[in-house]
Amino acid sequence: MSVPAISVIMAVHNGQPYLEDCVASVLSQSVADFEFIVIDDASSDGSTTVLEALAARDNRIKLTRNANNIGLTRSLNVGLEQARGEYIARIDADDLCRPKRLEAQLEAMLSDPDLIILGSGYGIIDEHGAPQGEVSVALSDARIRWLLGFSPPSFHPTYFFRRLAPDGTLVRYDEAFRTAQDFDLWSRLSKQGPGRVLADVLIDYRRHASGISVTQRLRQAEDGRKVSQRNLIARLPEALVAELEPLSTLLNGGQEARGPAVKAAVVAMRKLLSHDKEFFTDPADRKWMRRTAAGLLADAVLSRGKAIKRPMDTLRFVFHAADFLPALAKAIAERPATARKALARLTRK
């Protein structure tokens, strides 16, 4: 049996509504040199029947059914243990691969043997598959390393990475993380080599009400905070990390941005930028950092901190973050459609 170049890994628990479309999008890729490892995590909604029928029609599908529900992280590790490909591509059961997804990411890896991991741009679709917009931003390794202090650089279903780390060990997810396992994975791999995010839009990411529960959101916020804190501690002075806590708390949904919390978040970001003025040597990278910092602040205070719902706190943000507003305005001008949709979602909440 020949060894495939790529192992696509998907774990599913009760994903029947979108399963056939997802699988079809993988099987119709422009390259055929892959295996599709599917871990059915003890589904009870008919997913098993659908997957068995699909696997019977295409021998690239390697189906494993967990006897008990063990969760996403452990299920992904089951898939990694079975994988034979040199490269791993992730996809979730409610998302779609665009036809050249695997081809584009494989070519990028082959063109740069030092690369450890790749992400990509993505489209956003609703529960019916209707397009809601696209995010198409290329990120260099240096920009990713700065961003890892706050968030993963791309969505998990865009991940494409080497099955073996440079030291020859099998790449695995950390099972201590039931959520934010993607953020943790990229953060750990970044210590072993460079990563990139391609601007190419290679998947469609589905947003729907059943995607994640309130309980999971709280857990994800806490797990994300742990990873971002670890990343900041690795590169910043201890005192500065402590000063960034108000901003980190807001970004991870830990509290609302009320009164003094608004100013504290802005002051924290300003201190970080002052410290990081030599982080980038390229003027274009420095401008990117400023715009990204402005966007992160707006997200932390107005969106996650819900200040947009409170006129006084919104005014506090405008007052204290006045020096960030030109960069924020430039970011909005570059992506007006995305900004309009984000504002519409905020004001509906």
C-alpha cells in the first residue's frame, strides 16, 4: 500500500446535518494523493450511518468509531496516531474545503522546507451555506509570533502541518486542552520552526447556533487565556505581562469593559507597543502591528467587553484610545464590508 502525501483528519460528534457536504468537499480535491481519516466520536444522530455509507464508496476514507465520547482533542490524537502522510490537514465536519485547498497548501510547504505549519484565508458561510464574507490576509512568521500573544493566527480547519516535528517526534495535541487546542498547537510548533498564513481562501467556515455551547465558550475563553499568557511570558518582562492582564481578560471574554477597565486596556496596549517598537525592523510590519493593535483593542473593549452597548463606555474608549483611531479607521477603510457586518452583529447582541 502506497503512503499518501497528506492525511486529512476530521473528528465528528453528532455532525450529521453538514457531514455529506463536508466529506464531498474533501473527496473532490484537485489532488488525489491523500487519505481521509475520520474519527466518529460516539455519535448518536445518524452520523455513523452516513459515514459508513461514504467510506464504503471511497477507500480513501479510513473510519474509526470511538466506543465512548472522548472529546475533540483526544479524537484528533487518535487520528494522528493512524495518519501515514507526511502532512496533516485539518477540517471540521460542518466546514467545507475549497477544491484547491490541499494543492495550494502542499505547494507552499514544498516550496519552503523549513515551514512547520500553515494556515489560510477562509470564507464564512451561514447554516444554509450562504456566503457571509471572506477573510484573506497573509501573515508572515514574524507577524504570527507577535499575534500569538493574543490569539491563534487562523481558524483550526485551515491548519496544515508536518506530521513529524523537526526532532522526529509525532506532533500531537495537548489533551489538557479540551478547547483552544489549535492555539496551543500552533504556539508549541512555533518554537520548532516558522509558520505562515496564506492569503488564499481555501475553506468555508460555517457559523451556526449549535457550533459551540455557552459552557464551551467559557472554557474556551479560559483555555485561550492560558495559552496567550504563556506566550506573552515567554517573550516579555514579567512586569509588562502583569500590566497586560486587563487587556487579556477582556480579549478572552473574562469581564465587561466598564469604567476604569476601558482605560486600563488602552494603557496596557500602549505599553506593549512601546516595548515592541523594535520587534519589527520593516516599516510595513510596524504599521501592521499598529493597525492590528487598534483592532484588538476595539474587539476587546467594544465587542467582547460589550462597551458598544453602553454609550458612556464607548465614549471612554474613543477618548482614551484617540491615538489608535487613525489606525483603526485605516483598517476599516481597507475592509469596509467586514467592518459593517461586524458592527451589525454587535448591535444585534
